[in-house]
Amino acid sequence: MALKIEPPLAKSLGLHLVIVVLLLFGAEFSHTPEMVSVSLETEGEAPVSAVAIDQKQLNARVEQMQQERDAAKAAEEKRIRDLERRAQQAEKNRAEEEARLKRVAAEKRTADAEAQKAKAAAAEAKKVQQQENAKAREAELARKAKQQEQQKAEAAAKAAEQKRIAEQKAAEEAAAERARQAEAARQQAEQERLMQEQLAKEAQARSAARTRQAATEVERYTALIRGAVQRNLLVDESMRGRSCRINIRLASNGFVTQVGVINGDKTVCDAAVRAVNRAGTLPVSADPDVYNQLKDINLTVSPEF
């Protein structure tokens, strides 16, 4: 026969069940828990039959928790064993390193002692060798001094004879040299005179050629400048038969720095000035002599039809 539980009783029962489960799941177990039962009473009613948590599910959960606890304990024990093993290994390594360092230190002390002995022996041998070398140098210096004295005496006698011969030869050579120099001076003077005459002739010829070339270049660049102005000159019938004389000043690169009217027909003069300004830069020669004749040039402009 099914047990009928009223709503208030169901709430109380649910609350007690939650408390029991929390106690079971939160506590540490040292043995398998016994069956937990809950008795509920309500005022004015008879006791209700015990309601128990399903034993099978409870046992399974308890066993699972025990297994988890055992596994965690085993893992912790393994971790502690690993730590102990690593600590032992580290201690072993430290002891071995300490022993190695002691051996190295002992070997170094032995090596230093042997090196010190070798150094002392080498210093003593060097000192003895230096003393022997000093004695040998003194003996060699004495031998050389005696030899030098002998050589000086021989050299003095030889030098005296050589000096006499040299002075006689020098006197003869000096006389010959004076005669040679006199002849060389005469010949050089004659060559210089002939060279000066030749240079003067060549300079005169170059000057004449240069004058002719510069005149030709001036004419050519004057024609180029006139052509540049004519190309930029705007003409009409009213200018026919008329002309204007203008002055143009140029920079070394041909740039027009100034243009002015000297005289002539106003219409042609205005058009000529505009033509020069329109050109802006006129042909000039890179030759300084030619440029100097063209940098301030007077030009007659006549319209061409």
C-alpha cells in the first residue's frame, strides 16, 4: 500500500534528505556508513513510517567516494615519494659536486705549487744566463774597442793620403767645371734668346688667330641672338618698312637681365621688347672674350614678312 505524504510533510522530508546527503558527501569516511533513516511526525498525527535513502545508491556513492579518496591518497603518496627521491638525488648530486670541487681545488693547489717551482727554476736559470751574457758582452766590447783603435790608426793614415789625392783632383775638376759652366751659360743664354723670339712670334700668331676667331664668334652669336628675337617677334602690316634699335644685357648663361629702347618706331620697339622678354634666355658663347663683347649688345630689329 502506497504511503501518502501531505505537502507540509513532503517539504520537511525533502529538507531532511538534503541535510543527510550533505552530511554523507561532506564527511570523511573511515568505514562504510550505516543505513540512515528519517522519522517524521506532525502535530496531532501518528508517526510516519521511516523513509530511507536507497541503500544501493548510497553504497555505490560511498564506494565511489572511497575510491576517489584512495586514489587521491595514492597520488599524494606518490608525489611525496617523488619529492623524497628528487631530494635524495639532489643531495647525492650536491655531495658529488662538493667532492669534485675538493678534488679540483687539490689538483689546482698541486699544479700551482709545481708551476711556482718551475717559475722559480726558470727565473734562476734566466739569472745565470743573463750573468753569462753580460760577461760575454763585456769581453766582446773589449775586443771591439781594441779593434776600433787599430782601425782608427789605419784609417787616419789612409784618410791623409786620400785627402791629398782628393784635393789635387778637386782642384783639377774645379778648373774644368768652371770652364764647362761658362760654356753652358753661354749656350743657355743663346737658347733662351732664341726661345724668347720663338715664343713672341707664337704669341703674336695666337693673338691674331684669337682676334679673328673671337670676331667670327661674335658675328655668329649676334646672328643667333637676332634670330631668337625675330622668332619671338609678333608683326603686322603696320610695321612693314619700319625698325627699332634696342639694347640687351645678358648674364653669362644668356639670361636677359635688361632690355631697353635706343630709338626707332614705337610699335616695332614695343614688339621687340616683348619678343626679347618672351625669349627670356638668348644664345651666348662660353668663351669669356666672346661673352664680354655680347653681354651688352645693341641690336636693330626689322620685322620680316
